[in-house]
Amino acid sequence: MKSIKLIENKSIHFAMSALFIFLMLLTGCQKDEIQKLEQRNWQLTWSDEFDGPSGQLPDASKWNFDLGTGQNGWGNQELQSYTNKPQNISMDGIGNLVITAIRSGESYSSARINTKGLFSQKYGRFEARLKTTWGPGMWPAFWMLGSNIDSNPMATVWRN
């Protein structure tokens, strides 16, 4: 008798739970007639459209160059040396910044830029239009790093 009651109680519990879920699904979700969004008053605080002439370096008031090989290959044993030479980094004259990796014998050169010390913003909307390359040995990246990257312990976690 006890085993029959146990089964009946489980069946009733299951049936009640199923009915509750069914009713919630049926009545709990209603489509709004009009989607309402708060008015956002975004204000542009920084931009670079790379609209300079072909062959020109990026705007030095907005961008810094990381030069050389960095300590331990910038923390991840990178083999290339970063330069500020127009053959590695320059605008193309039609609104694009082109970063080019170049092999010269057994060495490679490329470019690496940042806004450290020139621009910093904690909150907001950030947008970028990018086209990256792919292939063996290529590791293109677009990083959004905090202005305290040098003193923040998380910086070592990102590099590992």
C-alpha cells in the first residue's frame, strides 16, 4: 500500500508541476505592441577615420607606436620587430589603416599601435571596423585594454 501511495503522490506532483509550467508558458509571455527603448544620447568622444593621404602614418595625437621586440616578445614570444615605418603601417587614402607584416630574410617586421596616455574611457559604446588577415603564423588582434594595464595584475593573466 505504501508503494502505491508513493507512486500516486509522485504522479499528482508531476501533473501539478506540468500544469503550472503549461499555464505559465501560455499566459506569462505576451508580446508588446511597441518596443520601448530609453532615448540614448550618445556623444562621440573620440574617433579616427584614417582619412589621410595614402602612405601617411596614423595621427600621432591619437596613436602611439610600440617599437622593437618588447620584453620577451611582448609577453608571448612574438618574433617580429614592430616599427613605425610607412611600409608596415600607413593609411591607404580611402579611409583605411593598413598594417603589413613583412618578411626580410629570417626576420619579420610589422606595426603595433595604441592610445595609451592619449585617450581613455571607462564606459560607453565602442565601435571598430576591422578586416584581419589569416594564415599560418598570423595572429591579428584588436585589444581593448584598460588605461592601468601596466599596473593591473590582470595584465599578466591576459598575456599567459
